[in-house]
Amino acid sequence: MTTAVLHSPAAFSGHVYTGRISNDSGFTLIEILVAMAIASIIMIMVYASYRSILDSIKRSTGHAEFYENVNLAVSKIDQDLSNSYYNRYNKSICFVSEDEKGNSRLNFVTVNHNDYNFAGTLQTPVHMSDVKEVGYYLRVDKNTQGLHNLIKREDYHYDDDPLGGGSENVLLPNVSSLKFEFHRGNDWEENWDSRQNNAFPRAVKTTMVVKNYQGQEETFEFTTLLNIREFR
């Protein structure tokens, strides 16, 4: 009798089939969880760094914009005060500062000089100047409780109403208080009215309290010497 012997494929290759499948080439659940945890930590660190950079840029931008706006307002007030206009024969031209709910309201006439005018040429420029009424005062900001807008009033036709008229523009927001003081002799006076004393102050001290972009109050104080010249 002839007996047939059957060989498995594993027998021809020299390997014995044991019935088990190896998983050495995969990842265990613990390895996947560890990898995810590490990736999460890296992402958190990257996000924190990104937010820090954005906050730094925001602070720098807000800081620069705030002081730029304040410097612009200070420059306009200083320029107008230093060029105050006077004419002894015109009673409509006066320098008046009054208290208005604890803040100052200042009205006067100033001269803005322009180096060139279209009436002249580059070789022979015509020096011109604009005489106008100006006023500086605060107006309550209806959108922000406890704060005001710094208003500049301009009227190119000074008339019998030296304390009103013209157009109004917001010069600076978020102002808490505005105070003008006037140098006379050796003292500083809080109010001034040239219609009564027939005189102009030698200098004006301006004090503004403004809230910055972080909600903190900052005080700005400067003194302007009046370079008053009489025009007839």
C-alpha cells in the first residue's frame, strides 16, 4: 500500500506555522495616547506664543495710537493759544474762560499763518493768515459713562457772539477733565474774561486727564506762552 504524505507550504519554506499573527509593526493604544498628549502640549505652547505676540502687537499699537491722538490735541491747543489775536478797537475779539460743570470752557480769537497762498508765486510768495474764533471745551460722551469728548469750535467769521457759532469737531475722546489756568502777576487764575479786565494772560497752563486704551487715567499738563500781537 502506498501512503501519500501532504506537506504544508510552511514545510517547504522551512518555517513552522504556529497559528499566531505578529503585531510588531503597529502601535499600541498607550503609544497613541502618549503621542496625542505630546502633540497637544506642543499645540498649546504654539498657541500661547502666538497669543502673546498678538497681545504685544495690540498693546504697542494701542499705546502708539493713544499718544499720537493726545499729542495732536496738545499741539492744536498750544498753537492756537500761542497765536492769540487782539485788537483794542474791536470789542468782539476777547479772551474768555469760564467754569462749566467743573471743567473749563475757553473761547478766544487766534491767527493761523500760511506761508504760501495761490495769490503769489514760488518766487514771490504772498504770506497770508486766517483770523478765526476758536473754542475748547468738553462735551459728555453719551456712549461712555463718566467720559467726555474734547471739542474744538472754529468760526472764521468772528462777530458779536464770541462764545458761540461756527463748526464743532471732536479733537480727542475719553477725556475725564479739562482745566485751563491763566498766569497773571505771580499767580494762576482759574477764570479769565478780557471783556472785564481788558487784558490777556501772559501764559496759559492746560491740564487734561485722559483715559488710555487700558482704561487707566493719565494726566497731561503743558504751559503755553502767549505771543500776542495787535493787528489793526
